[in-house]
Amino acid sequence: MKKLKTALLCLLAVAGLQAQTKPVYLDNTQPIELRVKDALSRMTLEEKVKLCTAQSKFSSHGVPRLGIPEIWMSDGPHGVRMEIMWDSWDHAGWANDSCTAFPALTCLAASWDPSMSHLFGNAIGEEARYRRKDVLLGPGVNIYRSPLNGRNFEYLGEDPYLASRMVIPYIQGVQENGVSACVKHFALNNQERWRDRIDVQISDRALYEIYLPAFKAAVTEAKVWSIMGSYNKIRGQYACENELTLNKILKGEWKFDGCVITDWGGAHNTKEAALNGLDIEMGTWTNGFTFSQSNAYDSYFLAVPYLKMLRSGEIPVSNVDEKATRILRLIFRTAMNVNKPYGSLASEEHHNVGRTVAEQGIVLLKNTTGLLPIDASKYKTIAVIGENATRKLTEGGGSSELKPKREVSALQALTEKFGADKVQFSLGYGSGAVSYDKVNKSPYDADKLRKEAVELASKSDIVIFVGGLNKNTQQDSEGDDRRSYGLPFGQNELIAELQKVNKNIVLVMLSGNAYEMPWLPKATTLVQGWYGGSEAGHAIANVLSGTVNPSGKLPFTFAAKLNDYGAHSFGAIAFPGDSIREEYKEDILVGYRWFDTKKIKPLFPFGYGLSYTTFEYGKIASDKKEYTADETIKLSFTLKNSGKVDGKEAVQVYASQPKASVVRPAKELKAFKKVFLKAGETQTVELEVKVKDLAFFNEATHNWTVEPGEFVLCNASSSADVKSQVKIQVK
Ligand code: BGC
């Protein structure tokens, strides 16, 4: 008994001693800032420098001596990417890294529903957590400037307000899991061609009003923990080493307290990177695992060359202290966060999230003969035609490529839905295999495919054509841009021929970009289906069959022709540049701001989307007639579901200032809400606009200015379909 007592006392004493001596940085009950300070005070200069670079393709150094772990990162915005080799881009071939493929971010943006962003962010965050990732490399919020940009599918559309509202809950959802979102690509990476060097010339106004707001919302509202610098140059300086965007705006004006991570290989100069706000340098190309320790990673700009400059005094030690502080903060928020949940991977729940987001994002563009929803009892034979009905669209595309646990194709889901006895398939057209840097030739005989499809269409009661773009290079893919606005692989010709032999054609287009539609006048039924991920097929089948009433709206304008876009109206120097320099000549008039102001009629405007029901908008009213600059305008109007089925409508509020001292767009989105109404139901919709959000960025004073005078606020079902307006005065 005595022995036991002594042993117990000893144990307690040791435990007490341990509790007393536990370093502050390891004590997770202490505030993070205290822990960071303590950890920093224990580190050597060499250890601090190490934190600033990669140690493998997707991880950066920890401090092994102090038990501070490495940071593990993974792409990307649509799902947690398969494991990649330590030193190369090859897939590692693990058996346990299959994920849920969530829809592409364009589809999420098309839902116009921030609650979808939160569901999405939280689910992908849980997958990242399960896969033991600390940083998820996404979401992307570069503004849709041209439909040729190969990476538009990874972004949230053409409007800074829509992108801002949609990105915030995504980031919050991810970070609730103790996983950092890494919003990218900061900034002005609005094309892939020459992305490694193109030097963007832009006005302050366009920068602040169009291209920065979504990043600002990510930093100041969502409190994102990391941000990825882009490859391009901004006013002569690389974005990953940019005094203006990183030091002045991000860390200065927005008070960002997280880490700036390079895009892979985005650093170019030790001193500029060190002094201009870069924290972690990630990259590519090393010579092999054992060799790389003393070779490639040590040669990174922020590795040994940086250490040498710190030792010589060319760069002050305070510079690395600041970076290490930010990196430690990121580690404590993620890798060393003991309160984070365990996460989960490729669960049924996550697949449901993916399907729901895909359903909410699908946009019905045309339904003039009421072919949709498809009443299968009317048809004996249903032809499904088009490569995208079966093609895996989670493969390829660059860094957002995924290895999903499942990917339900449109053909599979439509067959399940309408019955194998009715549905027949014909490829119709074919593209080549996915490749990152070269365009593979199609292995098919195009004439033969077309003839077979036309023949099937001619003897079928209804045709569901599933086409669009794909994830091949020079389509919707990283590293290069589309070369033309038209649909590829002979689809236009094929659609025209199908239209000759069958009147019941439902066109379902899967893409992350707009495209030309020469066949539109003859088309009765058109659905924009995006890239829907694992559950894409089910979402499409649910919408086509009416199980789900479509409610998505376009997050970018579909122009009739390429030169109608602002970026394409000023010749090559405005897009894609002369390979060295590019001038954003359309300035603040991006997307619908351009089309509206210049009175150019698009094929389908920003914010457009139909439903299987109809909505009646009441007249918009404001709570007052006059406001001061710090007030909020309370708006309301009635919305009635005047059709026969329940449905959702994304209502929009745009503002304009008819008389101003600077150019102001014809209208700008200032509020939106997705409203659910039962058939026949009427609701009063209430929305708010802060007067300060009516400001423009004043280049002379470098400030946001609300010019007193009259403003017009309207409720609208798209940027081109204004229902009513109210005029207010700002004093
Ligand atoms: C892409 C990034 C991506 C990174 C890592 C880069 O080439 O631009 O978006 O996160 O690679 O895969």
C-alpha cells in the first residue's frame, strides 16, 4: 500500500513537473500569438529560413527538432487531389486517395446560393482533413474576363460581388475543419497563355473595383489563412514578389495575417521575394528524393540564397522573423490544431452535397416548346448523343484533376431514370485523350460518328445531346487558353444535322466557359450543365426529368461572338497581350458591365436562368427616399411563384448612378437572394444595400467615394431583365 502511494506521488510529481515545464508553444490552451512568439524565440536562423520553402512537391518544412510539423498541401478547389510523388508531378499511385469530386466552381457560382458554398467548403474541408492536408489550394476567384481563359471553370464568374459573397462561406466551411483554404491566384491571373510572364497593365480603379473585391472578402470577411500568388507580372513585377499587391494592399490595407504561398515556381528573385511579402516558396523540378535535400530545394530563392543574405545583413533578420511568425501561425491553426475534427472521405453525405450543388447550379437557358421536363411516358425511344454523355470530366484540366471514388455519367443516370429499354447511345463526335500540354488527335472517324448519330436521332422520339467543352488542353484546362470561341470537335455541324432530322432535341452543354451557338435559333431546348463532379449524371437526369426544378443562373455573360466581350474589343494587346505585356483596356467594364453600358446584346446575359415555373416580381420599394453615406438601404418587393410547380428564384438587385463625375457602369450587382416558393405562394423579399457599397474607387484620393446625388436601384431576374426600379438620393 505504502509502495503504491509512493509510486502514485512520484507519478503526480512527474506529471506536475511536466505541466510546469511544458513549453508555451506546445500548450494548446495558450493563445496562438503567445505560442508563435515562444516557438520563434527557440528557433535558429536556419530553422526559420527552412520554414519558408518546399521540402517536396506538396509540403513545406517544419521544425523537426521542436516537434513542429511540416505543412501538407493539396489541390484544389473541386476535390482533394490524388497523392503526387515527392519530387515529380507523377501520381503516387496510392490506393486510399479517391475522393468526392465536387462540381466546378462555375457551377457553384451559378447556384447563386451562399449556403451551397458553405456545404461545399465544409465537405471538401472534411475530405482534406481526412487526407491529413493542412492547406487546400483553392478556391479560385479570378474574374472571368475572356471566355478563352482555360481556367475559368475553377473560378466564380465575372462579377466581383457574386464572387465575394460565394467565396466567403466556402472558405469558412473549409477552415472549420482546421484546414486552411488558400485563395488563388492573387492577382490578375485572368488567362493561362503566357501566364508565367504576361505583365498586366491595369488602372487602380479596375484593380480595386473588379479584380480585388473577392480576394478582399476572402481576407477581411472570411479570414482566410493563406493566399496563393499568381505567376503573371503586375505593372512590371511578378505577382509573388509584388510590392503593391502583397505588401501594400494585402498585408497593409487588408491587414492579412496569414501566409502568402507562391504558385508553383512563381518566385524569381530572392531579395524581391523576401522584401515584397512572399512567405512560402513552393515549386517544381528537383532531382530526386535523396539528392534534392542538398540540391533543388536548398537552391530555392527563399532557401540558402535567402539565408546568405540574412547572414550578410543584406536583408534584416526581422524579415525572416515576420515570415516565420506567419508560417507558425498557419501551423498552429492547422497541423498543430488539436481541436480539429477528424474529417471523412468520399462519404455518401459528401456525394449528396456534390449532387445538390450540381443540381442547384444547372441553368435552363431555353425551353420554348416545353420539352423539359421530359415526360418519358410520351416517348418510346430516347437517343443520348455526344461524347460528354460518357466522358470522365474530372480527369485532366491541370491541377484540379481528380481521382473520384465514383463519377456518374449523364448516360448512366439517364438510363437509370428513363429505362435501358428506351435509351440508346451514340457518340456523335469524339475528342482525343486528356493530356496536359499537347492536343491529342481524335482517334475516331468523325464522319462515321456523325452519320451514326444522325441515323439514331432520325429514328428516335427525342434526342438528348450532351456536349460542350472538356478538360483537354486548350479547352477548359490549365496552362493554356482556348484558341477559339466556337465549340470544338465538329459539334456545331453535328447539332445542325441533328436538328434537321429531329424536332425534339434537348441540348445539354457541359463546360466552364461560354461558347458560340450558331444553332441557337433552331434550338428549342438548351441546358448549361457545367462540370458536375462525381454526381454530375444524377444532377443532369434529375433536372431533365423534373425531379429537380432548375434554378441556376449564369455567373457570366454568353456573348454572340468573341469580339463582343470588352477584353476582345481592343485587339490583341488587351487580350492575350503581345506575350510580354497586356493592357486591360476595357477597364472597369468587365462582363455585363460592358454589354450593358455599350448596349451590346448578348446571347444570354449574366444572371439569366429559367425554371419550370414562372415568377412574378412586385414593384421594388425602399424604406426611405434619402440616405446618408453610412446608412443602409432596405429594399423590398413581392415575389410570386405563378406557375404550377415549386421552385427557386435567384432575385437580383442592381444599382446605377445616372449622373457621376466618372464613368459608371449601366448597372452593378449589389444584392441577391435565392428564394424558394411553393407553387402559387407569394413572399415579400427583403434585401439590403449599404450606401457605402454604391461607391466607386477614386483614383485621385485612393479611396472609395460615394458621390451624392441620385441612385437607381432595380430588382431584376437577370442583368438584362429589370422588373422595376426605385430612385433614392444620397446626401
Ligand atoms: C497551379 C495552382 C496549383 C499548383 C499546385 C500550379 O501550376 O497554377 O493552381 O495549386 O500548381 O498544383
